[in-house]
Amino acid sequence: MTLSPLQRFIMLSAYDARGKLQRTRLTQFYSSQKAKPSSADQQRIITRSIERLIERGLLIGYGRRTPEKWFIDEVRITAAGKRLAKKSFGTQQSLPFKKRK
């Protein structure tokens, strides 16, 4: 499954959060970019990326619903998302070994 750089950033942030991730933390992606879109465009792009990850079953969105649309405030990674994050980022799981004396 191919993910955009923003989607990879969202997945990594959600994986590191170990719980719900506030949407405001996702704007940090644009702080390292050379060409920065306007604030309204950033929010629109982030919303679209989150919605596509939710459709794929990688994230769960929390927010409020109006008759027209959803307003996503927080996201949480699913089990399928964790597997994809480990696979794509090469995170090796540490085992609980005991130290010898």
C-alpha cells in the first residue's frame, strides 16, 4: 500500500502517540516543508488525508457530526494501522528480556 509523505507522517505520529492524537499536532508536518500552503489549504489537505486513511481502515476518527459532514478532532491508529506502520517504518519490537547479573 502506497502512502503519501503526509499520510506516513500521520501514521507515524499516531503510532507514537499510543492513544488519541490531536489534529493540531499534524500541522507540524508543514514546518519542515519548503513550499508551505496557506493555513486553510493545510487543514483541507490534512482532512482529506485523514479521511482516506479512515476509509482504508488504518485510523479511527473522533469528532462531531453535522448534517453535512464530519469534523474530525482526534484520530487513533487501528491494529491494521499498527501492522502497516511497523512494516513500513521498520520498527522492531523489543522483547522483555531480563538482564543477567
